[in-house]
Amino acid sequence: MNTADKAQVVTTIDAARNTVVQLVRKLQDAGIEEPSIGLVPTMGALHEGHGALLQQAKDENDAVVVSIFVNPLQFNEPEDYENYPRTLDADVEFVSGLGASIVFAPSTEHMYPGYPDARFIRVDSGEMGASFEGASRPGHFDGVATVVTKLWNILLPPSPAQFRSYFGQKDAQQLAVLRKTADDLNIPVEIRAVDLVRAPSGLALSSRNMRLDDEGKTRALALSKALNLLREQAEAGEVLDVAAARTIINKDPGVELDYLEVVEAETLKPLGEEELSQPLQREALALVAAVVEPVRLIDNMVLPAAR
Ligand code: AMP
């Protein structure tokens, strides 16, 4: 790859703002009056799942900006934060190869001056951020909504440029919380969802998989197997056997189930017993979380309505 193709890496907030302004001007000079900029927020350790976000952002916009920042506010365990994989050089290569123009990779000090002692104003992710992942990881979605709101404010291109932000269906609750954050806080960004990417084995791609050994990766397949059972039942127009899906996970003592629930796709409200006692009358989402030491894994699958 020649240097002209390499994404420009910026690490300070001022540099990020200026670089986005320059990018918009450059696109306008090239004749695009209202350029569109796609932002892909990530925590790095990039894999093909992130690649799908970048690809879609590239397809739908005139230029792509990627942020790489391991956000301490969204971690519950200091150990998980410290052990989170950090592979910036490889990540820059990866996103450059996929056509990103700018990589914003700030330090913690730039994003949160005085961290960890200073106290910050945070976004409250409300009821939606308190269930499922939020119940097991209190404050997690406040941290996510806070950092993404900051990223939007820092990287928002000047008018009349369009701004889109890309998130994976892999983190279905995060996607729902961030849609609501943009909506409730009137942030001028269009949220775009990207389908979940899996390994050929069925395992949902995640940066955390790097911390699983081969045995852990095999155990982790219980999550997608349980979800597949529900999807097959939904596709066949059968009543969902959620208990059987939970058993697929529970029968391996090496996998500790946190939750497996069928919810409304948009609000993430669990479907009631009555609705679950008949074939699905509307599309739903199955959400699962389990611990395969040393990592907590999440996965989900769309369940179609019975025809
Ligand atoms: P992360 O770096 O884990 O915070 O993820 C950054 C973005 O990539 C989020 O919007 C994730 O939902 C998305 N992502 C991570 N893994 C996948 C995957 N396997 N398929 C699709 N999107 C993903």
C-alpha cells in the first residue's frame, strides 16, 4: 500500500476536528457539494466484524472516519479494561486497506482529562441501559452513551455535510441504546446497523475471542447453537422452546449462562408468556450472554415471524 492510501491518524480532539473540516472541504473541492461522512466507532483489536462496518460505511458515504479508543467508562472490571487487546498499528493497516480516510485514536487523557480522579458529566442510558448487559454490568451503557456522544460531538462534520454512524447488530442492546441517545439528545447523526459477522464455526466474531483458547472457543459455540435452535423453530412456525435453548448452554459446566431471552427487536422488552405460548406473530430478537472463562460473551439472533 502506498502512503497516499494510508489513513491519517490523529490523536488530539483539535486535530480530529480540523482534519474532518479539511476532509469535507477536500470533498467539496472535488465537486461533492454535500459530502457524507461515515463514522465507525471501535475499541480496536479489529477483525472482520469491524471490517463489515467499514465496508458498509465506505459503500454508503463519500469518506470514512474510524475511531479507536478503549473507553474506561464502559468497563466494570479493571482487569478486563487492562487486558483488553490493544493493536493500534495493525488496526491502522487494516482500516487503511478498507479505505478509511481518518483514524481518531485519542489517549485517555485527551478524552477524560484527570481520569480516574476527575468526575465527569455522563449520559444516563435510562431504562433501556439498565436491563440485560446493563443489569450485569451496572454503568456500562452510561459509559458507552457518554463516549459515543463525545465522539459524535468531536467528529460531526460541518454543515451541509451528512453524518452517519455505524454499529454492529452483534451488540444489539448497544445499538438500541445509541439510537435512543441520538434521538433523545437531538444529535444530527443517522444511525446505521450492520449485520452480525460470524466465524465459519458459528461463533460471533469479537475482540474478546482472542482471550479464549481452543477449548474455550469450542465451548462458546453453545451460544450460537442455542440461538440457532430458536431461529429454526421460528422459521418452522413452531412455538419457541426457550427452556431447551437454555439447556444447550447449561449442560456444559464450563459455560455459565447469564441470560437467554426473547425480546421485542426495537425496545428490547421481553415477550410475555402468552406471546411465547404460540408461534411468533412478529419478528423478535433472541439475546444471550454467558461467561466462558475468562471472558463474558454476548450473541443474538433475529427470529422471524411465523408465516
Ligand atoms: P468494539 O470494538 O467491540 O466496541 O466494536 C465496535 C463496533 O463493531 C460495534 O458497533 C460492534 O457492534 C461492532 N462489531 C463487533 N463485532 C462484530 C461482529 N461480529 N459483527 C458485526 N459487528 C461487530
